[in-house]
Amino acid sequence: MCKAGAYQVYIQSNCNIGLVMHLLNHSSIVMTLAYLGLNQVSTEEMLDSIDFG
């Protein structure tokens, strides 16, 4: 599975990192997050775009 495909699974599965980790056969969540390019900055940007009401 390519990085773009893995990212789409992550987004479309409501950010189910465990599923993506399993599909990529990674041994840690940190490895999967790094592979997807998700770091603290991108996480904060995603959270900023969410309307919590």
C-alpha cells in the first residue's frame, strides 16, 4: 500500500491509526504516524479546523 492510499484509509476510517498500522505491518503507532507525515503541527492544524460547537 502506498502512502497516499494509507492516508486515505486513515482519513476515511475516522483516523483509525490501528487499522492503518495493521495494513502497513508497522510495529508501532509512532512509525505509522511518521510514515503518514502526521506530527504535532499537522495534528494541531487538523484540530483547529474542527468545530467543537
